[in-house]
Amino acid sequence: MHEDKVAFILFVFLIISSCLCHSSPVDIWRIVLEPQNIQHVKRSRIRLRATQDIPHLAVHIGLSDLASFIYRAGLTDTLSSKGPFTVFGPSDLAFFQLPPESRKVLFTNNTLLKELLEYHVVKGSYFQSQFKNEELLDSLLPGYKIRINKYKKNTVTTASGAPLYLQDQIATNGIIQSLTSVMIPPAGTITYFVKTMSAFSILLKAVSVAGLADILNGAGPFTLFAPSDEAFFKLPSAELDKLLNDPKLIKNILLYHTLKGTVYSAGLTNGETVQTISNMSINITITSQGVEVNDAMVTMPDITVTNGAVHVINAVLLPSNLNSVTNDRYLHFFDNLNNEFNIVN
């Protein structure tokens, strides 16, 4: 009887609405069943099912290390409060894949652990569909932002280079976006990073000679394939000296290592060509060994900086169209390099 009564009331409602609006019941249902209304109802139901706060939800969806670290860092009360928060939560495997020394620090230094976790939290609730490419989100770690990138060609979304894999997990006080790797807070701009890391002393000199220090210290964003000192030492010493004493030449070489925009390894696809700032292309190859850029191997990918990303490579990239970056007196120099690295023009 109760169901009959509900059906009768609904029937009367549709008739009255039809008369008042001069519309048929079909028109009323079209309004009720508009896609945005269905989405609203669907999302509302999902929210109603949320019965756990962020720390408890982390355990429920298998992020047990994250939950344990939240407790050890003294963030349980914060992330159990009203919020809302969005937590970018690394998987247990992500924490395990950190270098041994980094894992040791997390287990022995609660202050550093707290700062690392604060970098994984932003205020407000963000669904994956709300993120925008190159969007910067203020983390709970003062002064540090999370960079969002959305790559249309492979539909991957990253947060400071870490791909999202288990998305839109809804808690009573926010959302967890699970990650396949741990986000490391950015170590300043590209210029600052190169300046402070001992492995890039030659690159630092090259950047200075080329007059690119201020540009790579700017807002960007840029992606730099950064040759280590070891990469530069593969060049004949006499030719390296010549290279570092020609500002125009070294500038063009470095621009050939630089992309406009933030391109993490998750946004690269095997066999593609990527346009550099020098308007020349570099080739991307992805194998079981990792990412190759032309003939160089990426030895350390996805270093987050405040104005983009850095990938360390083990060889200097040389343009195939050498005439566009040099003059006649350096053709012999590049011929020698071509022979040494088997570069085909």
C-alpha cells in the first residue's frame, strides 16, 4: 500500500507540473534526468557512503604505511579534523621503493617525516577531474607547492611527477588521491638545483657562460635534461674547453636540452619526438632499462623543481642539424663528436 501511495503522489506531481509548465511528463523527466543532475545524485550518494576519516580510510584502501607515518608524524588529529583536505597518498610500494637511506631517515627523523607528509596534503577537496595542467596547489608545508600535470596523449595525471593510480577515494573529511611514488619537495629553481648539486659543476659553468642562469631561474615552467659531469667528461677535453668558451654555441646546445612546460617521465611515450626550445626535436625511447633521450640514458628522472622538472642524463645531447647551432670554424669539432658517438646527420 505504501508503494502505491508513493506512485500515486508521483503521478499527481507529474500531472500538476505538466499543467503548470505546459510541458509533458517526458519534458519533466528530461529535466530530472539531465546528465549534470544524475552526476550530482551519484556524487551525493558516494559522499553519503563515506564513513571514515582520512587516516582510517588510508588503512581501508591499503595505504597502511601512509597511515602509520601519519600517526608517527603527529598528524592524526589534523587529518581527522573537519578539513576538508586532499591527501596525495603514496602506496606502500612507493615508500618501499625509496632509496634505503631515505627510508632510514623516515624511520628515525619524525620532524623530516612530518614535513614530507605535509607536502602531500592540500586544503580543500579535489576530484581528479578538477585538476588542471600546470596547476600549483599550496601544500600544508609552508612555501611549497604541488605541481599538477595532465597528459592528454596517455591520460595520465601526476602530482609533482608522481602518477595518480587510485583516484577520488572519499573520506568524511576530504579525498585521498593515491600515488605510485613519493613526492619530494622541490629543491628550488633549475638554476638553484644545478648550483647546489656537486654532480653538475660543468653544467653550472655552461649555464653561466651561455647567459641562461636568469632564464632557468624564472617562472618557466621548463624541463631540463641535465648532463652530469660524467656526461661532459665523455667529450674530448680539448673540445669541451672550446665548447665552454663559446657562449653562443653552448647556449644553443643547452636549449637543445630544454623543453617548454613540465614533462615528467609519466608524460613520455615510447617512440615519440619532443620539441625543444631550440625548435629541434629529440627522440624518446622507453625500454625495460628506462628512458633514453636520443643516445643518452636518463639516470635519475623526475626531479621536481619550483619551475618545472629535471632529468639527469649520462651524455650530452648533440643536434643532428649542426649547422643551425654553430658556424664553420666548429664544423670539424662536431665532425669529431659525430664519429665518437655515432651520430647520423
